[in-house]
Amino acid sequence: MKKTLLLMTLALSMPAITNAAAILKFETMYGVDGPFVGGTQVRGVLGDELPWEIESAKGSLSTEGNLKISVKGLVFSDASVVPPNLRGKNDEKEFRAMVSCISENEGDGTSLTKVITRGFPATTSGNSEINAKIKLPETCIAPIVFIMAGSEEKWFAVTGFEAPPMPKPKR
């Protein structure tokens, strides 16, 4: 009897084995900047009206919709268009994540599918831990992950990167 209870306890305490595979793993994101500020859409979503920068981001998305993102230092940039009192700060209480996929329609067509998480607490220094279970479409091609405002439909960061400027050649 004790052996049976012990085995049942061990079985219940073990993590469930799933067939979830990673669709996307990333260690960098691009803060809304340049032509993406305000006017240019990415997958139908506008960037914020002011530029943002991000210190680091690390995340993953599984086929079962497990989305985990660790965001560090997502704040307004030090650009002259940003009011001085906002530079280097985040003014949102929450960040949300959005996954955008290209999905198959019935027949031969495709469409964009967007899935947005609930809000997760964000600090004024731009740190947030997003851990959500989302419902992905049956087909999710070329997924892109955005960090969104908690209060409006604008993105602050998106999976991608910007290379540092090349040094000028010495003469």
C-alpha cells in the first residue's frame, strides 16, 4: 500500500510530458525607432508615437501556445523628440505580448492572425516577465512576437535586431 501511494505521489508530481516543440526562441528584440515610430505598420500594428529602446529580451513560443518572455530595460529612448521627463523610463504599468502568424484560410488563401496576452506588470525601468498560454491558430507561419503597450494597440519592441553602426574608416 505504501509503495502504491509513493508511486502515485511521484507520478502526480512529475511534469506532464507533452509534444510541444519550440516554434521560436529569441534573445534579441528591436525597440520601435526611425521609420517605425508612429506611421509604419508591422503586420498591421503601428509602432508607438515615440522611440523606445530595449536592453535585452529573451523568449520562446511553443506549438502549444506557451509564450515566455523576459524583458529588461524597455524604455523611451534618449532621442530629442522624447520629452526629457520620459527619457530612460517606461510609463506603462503593464506590457502585453502579441504573436502574429500567417495562417492558411480555407482554400488557397492566407491571413494574418494576431493573438494578444493579458497585461503583465512592468517596472518604470522597463522590466517585465511575461508567461502566458495563448491559443495559436492551427497553422502559424513566420511568427513574430511584439511587446505591446498595456493600454493601447501599439508596439514598443518586436523580434529582430539593429546592428550597431559601422566605425568610420581611419584616414
